[in-house]
Amino acid sequence: MNSWHESCHFPSSRSPVQYDGVMARAMFDVECPCCQAILKIDPETRAVIAHTVPEKPKPIEDLAAEVAKLKGEEGRREEVFRKQVEAEKSHAQVLEKKFDELFKRAKENPDESKPVRDIDL
């Protein structure tokens, strides 16, 4: 085995390591940032001695169940779309009522000054 994890494409650092008297001389485990494998490193030789590949998720076992699940999601998407269309239809009515209310207030109090906008300053 090389001094780096073979399935990943980055070498281990070659800079000299300064050990103090407290640092352990036993091997230690490090998680590979690329593939999340557990690497067993020897501190004296600075080499990967062993690695453990993580378990991959199982592929689809029951195709019929997965198809049924996707069809259920299609129905849910249709329901969400229908609700959004209804909300959009009522949105126009809400805006119209707000406009009517503001227009009515403006007619009742014509002498009120317009609000000062930033652009007017």
C-alpha cells in the first residue's frame, strides 16, 4: 500500500512532523474526507496501514413498491399545484378589495397629505 489512500487522489503530507514526548506512538484512525473510509495511520512511518470502506446504501429491492411510491408523490404534487392555483385566483380578489378600501379612504379624507417617499426627499 502507498503512503496515501489509493482510491482517493491526494497524497499524505510530506512535511516533517515534530513529536513531543507526550504524543502516542500507537496507530490512529482518521476518516477520509473524500470517501469517508476509516484509515489506520502509523505515526512513525506516516503511512496508511489499513482502511475500512463504509457500507453503501442498498439498491432498490422491490421495484413495484418504489413505482407505487412515485405514483403517490405524483398525486401529492397535483394536489399542491391545485391549491396554488386556487390561492392565485383568490389573490387577485384580495388585492382588489385592498385597493377599494384604500381608494375609499382617499375619497373620505382628500385633504390628507400623501405619505413621503424616499425618492421625494
